[in-house]
Amino acid sequence: MTPWWYYSYWNPWVWCWPWWAPMPKEQEIALLEERAWLLEADLDSIRKRLEELKK
């Protein structure tokens, strides 16, 4: 599994696709699915913390 920081928004290599060959469709799908999973996990932890603070 690729480390989380490889797909993060601050990684310049992720946003340099115009200089490289186009990303294969399957690879882009995998990239977007992993990003979505990471964002959902972050959102869940934020919601849990909000609930703790509201109690």
C-alpha cells in the first residue's frame, strides 16, 4: 500500500501530471478512491471529536 503522504495535497508530484504521460484510468480510480477513503476517515474523526466537545 502506498503511504498516505504520497497522495496528500501538499505533495507536488501528485499535481505534476501535465509533465508526465497521462495517468491510466485504473490508476486514477485507485488514487481517487484512496483519497476519498482518507478524507472520509478524517471527517469521521472530526465528527467524533465535535461530539465529544459538545457533551
